[in-house]
Amino acid sequence: MVDQVKNDKASADARKVQQAEDGKKAMLDYEAQAAALRAKTEKLKALRLARDAAMPPAPAKAKKTATKKASKADKAKPRPLSDWLDEQRKDGRRD
């Protein structure tokens, strides 16, 4: 019984050591991928900036002139619902 407890403890310790090593490897892989991504991003940014610098500037857009808003007097008054309903009946529509 005592031997089994010692074996369980030893295997648990070995498992912890293995997990720690796996964690270190995983972190190294993660950091390497992050560094590669940053390098790729910097390269693409430099290429984009060089391309934009080589292109002529876009022509300036003309400003829109302000349009006169319709005043209340210019707006047509809405017709009453009863008038609309009467027209619908005349056209043969059902109630």
C-alpha cells in the first residue's frame, strides 16, 4: 500500500514537470507567432505607405452648396383621411 502511494506521488510529480515543460514550449510558440505577425504587419504597412506616397494626390472634392429648405408655406397641406377614403371607394376598393 505504501509503495502504491509513493508511485502515485512520483507519477503526479512527473506529470507536473511534463506539464510545465509543455507550457514553456507553448509559450515559446505563441511568442514566435506573435513576433512573426508583428513583422508581417510592419512590412505590409511600409509597402502600403510607399504605394500611397508614389500615387498622385486625389483631387479635392467640390463643396456642396446649401439648398434652401422648404418653408411651411411651400409645403402642401396633407389631405384628410376622409378624402382619401372617398377616393378609394370611387375607385372600387372595398372598406
